[in-house]
Amino acid sequence: DPEVEYVDELRFRTAVPDADGAWSIGADERLLLVPAVTTVDRPLTHDDLELPDPVRRSVYAYLRERAPLTTELVVGQPDYHWVSVRARLIIRQRAGLDEVSRERRRRAIMDQAARRLYEFIHPVRGGVDGQGWPFGASLTLGDVYPLLQRDPEVEYVDELRFRTAVPDADGAWSIGADERLLRLQETELFCSAAHYVEVQEDGAST
């Protein structure tokens, strides 16, 4: 289905083809689906990740027709682990720029760094290979440092912190304590909450 971007094939590992080309589905199978989310420049919301009921029913009906009557099928969605990143980047000074140009340069670097974070911490576009995060994966500060230092204007990353976030009903975020390592449960995928990037020129006071 074009609206379904990702299927957790590992959790559906006992679906195998028979000699005649049919599929044999074992007992008690669970399939987790993620919509085809293409947004990579802002935090994702529950609405962005909500799987349309017609898609869920269509997938379930397709599998139900091919599964033994004794098979218990569950077609659902992953749980999402929202992550907020706070970073301070130190950039190289560039001579000859007036204050307006310096601010424009700083803003461009900040926006690009934030976009890289939204792309990287994304359930279906993120991860090291850009193919999404696997279930049970972990995210460390060491995964993110190279991402932020990719810009040649960045001299070094002065500060980097992770925080687990929970979206409120009104669209605000409840942010937890600083963490150095985030680990997914077997039914979770990473997802971006709001990221906060500060950019300073080398030698500027904080």
C-alpha cells in the first residue's frame, strides 16, 4: 500500500512461501506499520504518524485470507520514542561581515543543523543508513556528533544533550532529564521532538 512506508518484517518472520508459491503464516503474528511520512524539517506529531483505519483493515484482511484459522493476527503501529536534542555549535569567524550578514550566516547554519537532526531522528527516513531506525536500537551522543560536525563552518560541538520528550494534547512538549544513551524497546521507533540548536562564533562570549 503506498500509504504504508515500513513493515516490521522481523516480527513477521514466520511468513514463508510454500512450494506452490502461497504464503504460510505461523501462529500468533504481529505486524507493525508506519505511514509514509515524508516530513523531515520539523517535529512529527501523533497525527503525522496515525495509520489510516482503511489501510490497517486492508492489510489485516489480506493477511487473514492467507493465514490458518488458528493464527492470531495483530496489525498495529509501533510505539514512538520522541527525542529532543539540545546542541551548541561553535563556528569559525569570518572577517568582513557586517552584523546583519553574520546573523544571517548563523541562522542558516542553525537551520541546517536542526534539519539534519530531524532527518536523522526519523522513524522511516533516519538512522545511519537513512532507511529508518530498527526496533530495539540505541542512540548515543557519538551517533550525533559527526552529524553536526559535517558542516565545514562548524569548528566543534561545544554542548550536546538528549532528552526524552512526550507530546501533550495541546501540542506542547514535556521534556525529561538529560540522557547520554537512549535505547528502544522492541516495539518502539525513534522520532524527533523539537530540537534546539545554538550557534556561536569562535571567541564569542556565551
